[in-house]
Amino acid sequence: VQLVESGGGMVQPGGSLRLSCAASGFTFSLYTMMWVRQAPGKGPEWVSSITTGGRSITYAESVKGRFTISRDDTKKTLYLQMNDLKPEDTALYYCARQNPPFRGQGTQVTVSS
């Protein structure tokens, strides 16, 4: 099982980034997937989840209206479109499989002027 995130970087407040997570080693389409982030000195924070087929999508209040989660089961890839980024969005972003739990190594997002 492998989850490999990409797309992180440094961006100014108000900017956008699109994160990707390439999955392998399991049947991606059968699992609920999520994005989780961890800021320096803080615990993990759930960001968003998407169920199989994209039938149900949920977001943390802190990102609702700014972030969009999506999945492409043909490409075995999870996405997170992040718009109107704020300094408080700075964190290491992980994609994760819900059950059984597994997560990638993460991609760093830094929002700073």
C-alpha cells in the first residue's frame, strides 16, 4: 500500500494550490479517502473526506467554502483544491485511507507573504 502526495509549496495569502495523492497497492475505488493536516507544534487536524464514488463529501469548518476534495478512481488519485489560502493553512498535508487506516508521507504547504 502506498500513498504519495504532491503539489505542496509556498504561496502568498489568497493564493491557490492543488494537492494530489497517487494511490497504489489497494483498490482505491473501494475506500473512503481523506485529507489531514498537521501544523508545527499541533496535533493532526482532519480537513476533508470523500466516500466511494464521491457520494458524500465533508469538510472541516475551517476550510469549508475554500477547499474542494475530489477523486479520480480511474487514475487512483485523490485531489485537494485549495483556494483563498490563509497563513493558518500552513501545515504538512497528508492523504489517508479511512479503514483500515493508512496515510502518506505528506506534502508541505506554506502560506506566507
